[in-house]
Amino acid sequence: MAMVEQHKVHCLVEKGPRASEPPLDLVQLLQMIESAKSLVPPTMMRLEPKE
């Protein structure tokens, strides 16, 4: 994750309508990570021991 964030900072789009935004490959990767993070809490709730 640290390397992805570094890449995001150092490889910003310089020109065009997407100026100052991360490259599209990172946009897809970050969206996929966010969706994966949303799956963690429900999974952890199911794994908790029942009382």
C-alpha cells in the first residue's frame, strides 16, 4: 500500500482534463481496494463467536 501511495504522489497526470489526478491504473486499483475493505467488517462479524 505504501508503494501504491508513493506511485500516486509521484506519477500525477500533468496535462489535460485529468491534471493533478492519479494515473488510471491507480484509480482502478484504489477502487478495488476500497471495495475489498467494505467486505471486511461483515466478514469479521460473521466470524465472531456467538454467545
